[in-house]
Amino acid sequence: MIKIRPLEIDTTKEISDLKPPERIPWGWFEYLVLFGGLAVVALLGYLIYRRFTKKPVEEKIVPEPIKILTNFEKALEKLNEVEKKEYILNLKHKEHFSEVSDTVRWYFEVEYGFPSLELTTRETISKLRKKRELSRYNFRG
């Protein structure tokens, strides 16, 4: 049978250790482990920070495709500009018809290749008739 006997404790004294704390000597290996571990933790922290922080999104500027207008579309735009000037509403009929005529003559010049701006109306009509007759036979010129 085992008998346990109590220790006598003096309660008038302060509590003290049985032995003083023992100092562990630090060599180069312990410092290497400590600073290497700190470096690894710092590196992981930096990588996690970089991963989860939002980078500013660079907006890619995509230029709008250049719309190449045909001569017909250019002539229509010029006619729309003449209409926006509201010559008819301001009773400026001469200016209105002059600009419309210039636009139509410009179109004939660039589309059919004859100097319509330099020709009279009859000469322009004559040239257009010749072009139409030639186009019946699939001639270009």
C-alpha cells in the first residue's frame, strides 16, 4: 500500500521557485532559424497582400473604327448640312439652291470623272446621258 504524506508549507514566506530559470545559450543556428522564419513569414505576408489588393485597372482605349464614307454618303451629309442651315425658312432661296447645286455637281465630278463644277447645266446633262449610254454597253469611261 502506498502512503502519501503532505508537505509542510510555510505560508509566511513568499512563493519562490525551487531552482532559478536556466538560460539557454543562443548560437548562430538558433539565430538563423529565428531570422529565416521571420523572413519566410514576411515574404508570405507580402505575397498574400499583393494577391488580394486590387490593382488599378488600366482602361484600354479602343479607337472607334474609321468609317469610310462613299461619295454618295458624303454628298448626302453635305445636303443635310444645307438643310440644317434653314435657308428656305429664312427665305434665302438663292443660297439654298446654290449650295444644293454645288453639292450635286461635286458628286458628279467625283463619281463620274468630269468637271461638272466648270460646266453649264446643259453640258452636265449631256455628259450624264453619254455616261448612261456607255454604261448600257458596259463601257467605263
